[in-house]
Amino acid sequence: MSVMTLVKAINNALDIELNENEKVVVYGEDVGYEGGVFRVTQGLQEKYGKHRVFDSPLAESGIVGTAVGMAVAGLKPVIEMQFSGFAYPGFNQMISHVSRMRNRSRGKYTSSLVIRMPYGGGIKALEHHSESMEALYGHIPGLKVVIPSTPHDAKGLLISAIESEDPVIYMEPKRIYRAVKQEVSDEKFKVKIGSANVVQQGTDVTVVTYGAMMRDTQKAIALAKKAGISVELIDLRTIYPLDRQTIANSVKKTGRLVSVTEAPKTFGPGGELMAIANEEAFLHLEAPPKRVTGFDTIFPLPQGEHHYIPTPEKIYYEIEKTVKF
Amino acid sequence: MRHVFKFPDIGEGLEEGTIVEWYVKKGQQVESGQSLVQVETDKVTTDIPSPKTGTIAALYGSEGETINVGDPLAEIEIEGVEGEEAVKEEEQQPAGPSEESVEEEEGAGVVGTIEVAGEGGYLPSSQEGVEQPEEAEKEEKPKKKAIATPVARALAKDLGVDINNIKGTGPGGRVMKDDIYNYVEQKKPERPSEPAPGKEVEETVEYEDLTQIRKTIAKNMSRSKQNAAHMSVMDEVEVSELVRIRNKYKEKYKDQGIRLNYLPFILKATALALKKHRQLNSELDLDNDRILYRYYYNIGIAVDTDKGLVVPVIKHVDRLSVYELAQKTSEIARKARDGELTMEDMKGGTFTVTSYGSIGGQFAVPVINYPQAGILGIGRIVKKPVVNENDEVVPGHMLPLSMSVDHRIVDGGEVSRFLNTLMEYLGDPVTLIME
């Protein structure tokens, strides 16, 4: 066991996979020599050489496109978009090739690759660094999308992603890159993709969240506990495929659902979670499912971002309202 | 006092650093902000400034040695700060999560500010996926929750019952609306326990649960008073002739098992008067800005029973003879007494008569049977001295009439005209068969 931050856990997972599987290659902008702008890949080039961990040109379309070719040829690329906001030049590759290679080739080839990208606000960065666009990827058939909220899950999910036969979008909540620490096993282990984690059992309301919002939500739950509200907290961990069963079972038990996401409201992940409550647990609902979200606006500049990201107080307010409905 | 300076967390989650060079020696005077030591981490080589002004009392670690974040680096003797103030300064050391600017070699402004875990940033460790899963966590036994649509839940809430206590009979045990109604019907609400008898308790009270009929009465009365603009007119009519006729035929009817009182005459007269004053047999349709006139005359009769007030209706009163009306009134009186009235008997009234004279009381202000336009109250017939046409004081049988109307539809003049017509019929009962 070692104490790891999210950054260290991801680095550790890459290290394990690079060491174990010579087909794994890691590349992206500043990933090699610098070790990434957030130091996620630090030390890996030194350890595994420039042919396996290297810097790419500043061209996301090329980064993703070459990964498609590598994957078809049998390599296992784990590529980095420096920020999720830079991924869009590569988006065409993701939607047109990455997501559908298995289908297009009638199963002959797969795009077995991982696209890592830091996402989300709260670090006083520029606006196109701060968005939470997981719904874009979750909406594309053929892609899996995961978001860890703990160092343990970051490591286990990344190992699962690298060993997945299908492409995985691995989104990293950069706000908590170093803000949380955890004792994590040094051994190789996996956290199953598509499996949500019931972090805390409760009886009054199911609260579903993921990524950096876990921390704020846990603060809100502490407030709820003082008010005598028993919250069942679920860390979604996988955006797609959604763990419908775990969510439905919990909502059936509590009769209430509040989802917490940083992403904009409309067509966002929160709406999909409400749909599960409606489709799978309609006859158990005691209150209308509620979503706490960001706003349908461009993410604000540093001075305004605390207005955008849901606060513990706002989350608690909605939890209380739902329980008292 | 002595300040122990620990190797600070300088950001980016660094755990350790190597001492490159000490800038100060033991016993040296240092200023706050003055560089104490150069430390090399796996990212940067940086100078660590002194947090205090004072004298170096001790230095830990020699050049080339690796130290961990949180290890003591130096001890500084601070002069003139003692006791409480010193403690306060000590407490000011950051303890919780702190925000540190990430010191990138280049382009730090692009990346933003990354929060670094403090003591509060520790998460409990997880064993998921690491070892064989241990025995499944004991799930807390969930409280039984009802399966129901939101509509059913809302209904249960409105009726003040906990839907989770209701047994569902729908598909998959779903609680249906009927289940809720049945439950409410059967439920015997608990009485609050009576106060323990004590010597000083003299003011005895008792809670009695409302019967369904009392609830309905309460609801209807409130609705009427809240909606209709009540206005009342009262008058007396001399009915000696009616008294004579009634007494004459009483025995005859009795032979046929019918008890003849004044009510059949009054009903008949009322129906005929309503025919002439259609406003009294109407209903206000405010939603559509119109009045609904009814050209049939179904008169409800307010009957006092031991369970409460009920209002059975006699249909098409205008078409019935006094004899038939006597039959009908006897019948509904019996049914009301025996609790045999059905919903069918209560429906379709267009006007209401309430007769309290047999019990007592002369004048009253009756409450309209909403949404009807009016109600006629009949008091007790009493003998009174009256002045006849020849200015002689003679004994008369006076029947008191109390009329309430919904003033929104019926004007005062029309009420008086209606009463005049009614009084003409009752004063000269032969007219009842003349039309």
C-alpha cells in the first residue's frame, strides 16, 4: 500500500501496464519529456523509453487518428488530450472511427485504445479548460466513458480501460488531481467498468454523483446528516455503460433521487439518471427526481466559477427539498 | 518561544525533497522571508523561506539528505513572544487543505491552481478488486415501501394516510386508488387517551371522531358560505284555512297509513311559486358567465336524523298531488330514520325546504344547499292575534317563512315577490289545485 493522489494513481496504473504489456504506448502533448502539464506521466519516458512514451505534435486529430491505426495494427495506445477542451479536433476521429471500428469491420478489428483527458472546473483556469462534456462521449454508441473520484478507482478503472477490448474515454477530474489522497494497493487490480459504487447506505434519498462533485456532495451529506436525513450515496464511476441496476435498486429503496453533476443541465447526465428513476422505479417514487447541475452557459472565467459549480449548500438544499416533498 | 519549522507541502503533492544547501547556521539571526535552505524535489529546486524572525536554534538534516514533508527542518527562537500569543501563532499554521499555486517551470498560468490535499483530503482506502471479495456487506433491512403511482401517493397524502401501511391489490402488489379508499374507510383512527382521572380534573372533554355524514355536512356548509352571497328575507302568512283543511283530512289519510302534516302543502306551493319565479330555481355558472335555469322542480327536504342532517329529494314536485306528496314525505322520513336512504334519493335537487317548525323555532337564517339559488325555512305555526280586513283583532294561525337566497343571482325584490306568491298559495290552499 502507498499513499497516492489521483495523479499518482494514474501514473502507477500506466506504469504497471507499460511494464506488463509491451504493446502499450503512451503519448500526447508534453506527455514524454515534461511528464504532462499535470505531471501525470512523469518518469514514464525515462523508464520505458522514447519509443513507448513520447511527445506528439500539437494536433489532436493526429493523436487520435494515429491511435486508431495503432490499435488496428495490434498496439494498445493510451493517449492524452491535454485538456478536454482541446479534444474537439480529435472528435471527428473519435466519432467517425474510434467508436465504430468494431462495427464497421464486422468485428474483425477493434479500436482498443484509451483516451485520457483532464476535465472540469474549479482550478481557476481558462474557460475552455473547465467544461464537463462527458455527455458528448456518453452519447456516442461504441465508446465507454469512465470518471474516477478516488485514487483507488483511478488506478483500477484505468487498468480496466487499458485491458478493455473497446475504446474507453477516461476523464480525469483535475480539480481533485492532488486534493485527495488514499492508501492504494501497489499491486495490479481492476475496478469493473459499468459498476457504480454505493459509497454510503441510506434510507431517505439516493444521491448520485461522480468525479470532483463527490467531495462537495459529501459535504452536503454531512449537512443532511445533521438534519436527520439518511442519504444513500452512489459514485457513478462509469458514465457509459450506466449501472442502471444499482441506481434503480437504490431509488426503489429510498423512493427519491437527487443527482449532482458539474455539467450543464440540458441533455446532461442528470437527465439520464432521472430517466432511470422514471423507467425502472416509477412505482416507488416519493418525490420527483431532481438534478443539481451547472448552468446552460459557457463555463465562467476564474472569478465566476464558484457561481457555476454546485456548492454543498445548494446540493443540501435540493436534498432537503426532495425529502420534504 | 521556540518555533519548530516543518518542511512545508510546497504543492503538486510532493512527499519529499533533498537538501541541497543550507544558507544559515545555528545561532544565526534570520528575518521572516529570508531563505533558509535550498531543496531539490523531483520537479523543482527551490529555496524555502523562514516563516519567522528569530534566531536559529537547531537545523535538521545535512546537505544531500532526503526529508519528508512534515519533518522538522529547523527550530527558530522567537524573542518577545510568550504564552498565549505564542500559542495563537502556533495555531495559525495551516492545518487543513490548502491551495498552493502550482509552480511550473513554464506556463503555470495556463494550467491554473490545483488544490493540494491537506489532512482533510485523506480518503478511506478501498480493497475493491484487490483481493477476494469478502462476505457481502450486510444490507440494512429496508423499511417496507409501497409500490404505487405518484397519483396514488398524492391521494394517500391528501387523505392523510401512510401509503406504506396499505396492502396493494394491483399488479405486483401495487397500491391502487381503491385500496387507499378502502383503507381510509376501514381505518378507525385512534382516540387520544383520556386524561388520567385526577382530583383536580373537573372540566371533562371528549374527542369524538367525525362521522362521514358530519364531514360531508361540514364541507358542504363551508362551501356554501364561502361561495354564495347569502341574503335572507322573512315573513309570516296567516294559514287558518290550511290548518282547517289539514285537520279535516288528517284522519282520512291516517286510515291509509299516511301521516298528513303541512309539508306536502308547502312543497306543492313552493313548486308552483318556483314556476313563476324561475330565478329561485336556478344556478350560477360563473365560469361561463351565465345562469342555468331549471324547468323541473326537484325539492330537497332537510331531515333531522340522529346521525345528522340529510337532504333527500322529491322529484317533479309540481306534478304530484298533495296526497302523493304526503306519501313521498312519509316514505323518505321513514327511510332517513332507518338509514336506508341511497345516493339516488339525495341527488338532483333544484331547491331545498327545511322544516324545523315541528321541533321548535320560528325564524332562522338557513344556509343554501349550494349551488342551488335558494332555501326556504318553515317555522312553527303559532296562534297570534291578527287584524283582519275589518280592523278586528282575531286569532290567526301564523306560519313563519325564512328564505335565504344567493344574492348573486336573486335580487331582493324577486325574493319578496316569490314569497308573496308562496303566501298567496298557502293563505288560500284551494289555489293549489286550481292551477
